[in-house]
Amino acid sequence: MQRIYEPQDVMEGELLLGMLASEGIAAYLTGQHLAGAAGDLPALSLLGLMVDDDQAHSARELIAAYNAASPLPGDEPDNIQGTLLC
């Protein structure tokens, strides 16, 4: 197992777990129970995504593509330019 990424918070970690699972990569989020003790403070490297050694390269590439992505132009409402509403 390799630690391939440190999510900013549990929500990002869970999102990435789902993304990796949809691509057939089994991943585990470590430290999510420890992060709750810190409240809303930064996780301070408590969180980590772990994958098997043979899937580490593919998982890193997927996460890099996720981090490099940006919203498509024209996805925002006409009355709120430049703001992405989720």
C-alpha cells in the first residue's frame, strides 16, 4: 500500500474515494476519525489516500487530472458570471 495523496478535508477524501472506485481502483482513506478531533482546523497531514502498489500510478494520474480540471465556460447562469454554483 502507498499513501498517494493528502486530501484537504474528509469531504475531498470521500469525493476522491468515489472517483477512484468508479475507475476500478480500491482506495482507503486513513485518519478521517482523527481529523474530527481538530474540528474545522486544517487536517495537518492526518488524512491520506492509500492504494495498492500496482494501482498507485493510475490513481496519482486520476487525482492530478481532477486537480487540473476547471469548470467549462458557459456552465454558470447568465446573471452570475464567473461564479460556479454547486
